[in-house]
Amino acid sequence: MNISNNCVASFHYTLTDSTGKVLDSSEGQEPLSYLHGAGNIIPGLEKALVGKAVGDKLNVSVAAAEAYGERDDAMVQQLDSSMFSGIDQIEVGMEFHAETEHGLQVVTVTGVEGDQVTIDGNHPLAGVDLNFDVEVTDVRAATEDEIAHGHAHGAGGHHH
Ligand code: ZN
């Protein structure tokens, strides 16, 4: 069976950036399972998996725009520390959930100077070109439930 819409495919992957640094990997875990054609994984990777079958290995380069998007400097803001009520000490690297005009977003503190706090709402991998080493381990037809839910169930997918 080849990967096409309404298939559940499973694969092992190693994700590296353009310098070869490993950012993420399924090594030692269940392969990742996803419902093909439902936007469960980043668009550039989903496109590259079309037509692949069990045992296929591929190396996929995905430009930032087709992965987590380009960085948007408008998503970097300076806030007064009084906005962070209830937090004793604000430190670089802290993450908060913030209501923004784009909905609920994770923002990361990237700088603290006096009572000025710099936050960045970009995804940590925004602007990063990615390489995926992928090995397809399973391809099967999706169940009606999976198609209705828009995601894969079972090992490596959603449990509910
Ligand atoms: Zn479900």
C-alpha cells in the first residue's frame, strides 16, 4: 500500500537543522503515526511522503516556509514586567501562553532588562530549514473514526 489521502502512515524520523544538529528523533520511541492529507504533519514532509511504502527511506529537506514558517519580527514585543503579575522572577527561556490576535500562542521570554521584558511569539523552529531522515514502517487504510476525527489512533497516534 502506498501513502495517499485517508491512509494512516507510521514512520521513524530524525530531524536535523542545516548544520546537522539533531533537533528531534523518534529513536527509542514508537514511530510517529499520522493521518495523511489531514495536515497532521508539516506540509513539506507530508508532500514528500505521497506514494511511499513500508521500508522506503527518504531524506527530505524542508525550507522554513514549508515547515514552521519564516520568523516574524512583529511577534517580538517588549512588555512591562507588571504585565506578568503573580510571577516572582521572570527569566529568559520561560514560556507563557498568551491571548493574541492570532489566538492562543506560546511566547518565550528572550530578554529581561530592568522592568522591560522581551517576549517572542515565533515558533522555536520558525525560520529554520529542516532535514528529515525518514523510514516508513507502516501504511494502512484509516478507519472511519480516524477520518472523522482528522488524526490517527493507536500506537504513535492519539489515544482517547
Ligand atoms: Zn480521535
